[in-house]
Amino acid sequence: MANARTIDVGPDRLERWLAGFAERHGPPRFEALDDALRCVGADGAVAVLTSAFPPTNWADADPARAFVAHAGASRVIALVLVRLGGYAAGVFDGDQALATKVGARQVHGRSSAGGWSQQRFARRREGQVKVALETATDNAVTVVLPWLQRIDAVVTGGDRQALRAVLADRRLDALRPLVVPRILDVPDPKARVLHASVAAARAVTITLSDDA
């Protein structure tokens, strides 16, 4: 979709958003596209709604109704947020926190010095990064794995490289199939960021054409 823009809409506001789309663009035509719902207004405006939790359940013959029901379904989700120096993990049933833990390990920024000082600093920073990632991994194991049998999906956020390192740990093998494709863009993972990320994790991403 050329020159498209995207917005995130919570499942509780989805029906209202679809009603507004119909008012602005005329009665839409709906089409099921794997894990997305394509809406084409009477005036040609297009919106593609992508589920936060694939695969979408298309059991209902009405694609819009099926998508709204899937988006709003009750789920237990795990959040794993990692940035160098900061980490957070939590398990949530709706808005209720079942288990959470956040923490931080110091990782210095890169040095602009040269020569021997730079090499020594780089080695020290490498060690700090290793410890920080190990601590973040231990946190995910401690917080999330005890709830594995109840978790419907795992949502990650933060630094992609750090997340790859954490999820590569063998102890999290059983968790990886539950990880959804979307990675949340989050600041340093403090407690308030973790709790705020619950709504972002459940939101439906809507891609709109210029005239939608």
C-alpha cells in the first residue's frame, strides 16, 4: 500500500473504529487475509488490520466479526523486554499481573579514546554486555517459565540483537514457538514501561491508505 500510515488500536476500541471507518468511507467490503482483515470502503479507501496474535480464528462466516472476536479474546501473555543494561519480564492475564520482575546491569557506552585505553575499555564493556544479557535471560527464565502451561503468547520488546541473544538460551526452547513476530519499541524497561507495554502488546496494527 503506497504512502501508507499505521496506527495501533486496542481490541476494546476496534468495533468503534470500524464503525467510524464505515461512516467516513461508506459501507466497507471485508476480506480475510491470513492474519489480517482487509477493509475496502465504498469510496475505495483501504485499511488492513493485522492481528497481534496469529493465527487468526476465522471460524465466523463474517470476517469483521471473526477478527474483532479474535482480537478481543482473553489471553495470558508474557512480556520479555530487553535493552543493554535494563530488562523486564512479566506474565499478565488481561491487565492483571501474575508475575513481574525488572532490573538493570551497568553497561558503559562506547569510548572515543584510542590506543590501549580504547582496547581495555572495549574488553570491559564486552564483559558488562555479557553479564547484562545473562542476567536478563535468568530473569526471563525465573519469571516466565513457571507459567508456561498457561501462556498463550510471548511478546518481546527492546533491542533486537539483545532479544536474539536472550531467546537463544536453551532454557527458553519451549518459549520460542509462542513468540509473536511483532517487537515492541520500548525505552529502558522499568516497571512502568512493562505495565504500559501490556496494552501495546494487545493492540491491532492498522495500515491505512492516504485517503483513509
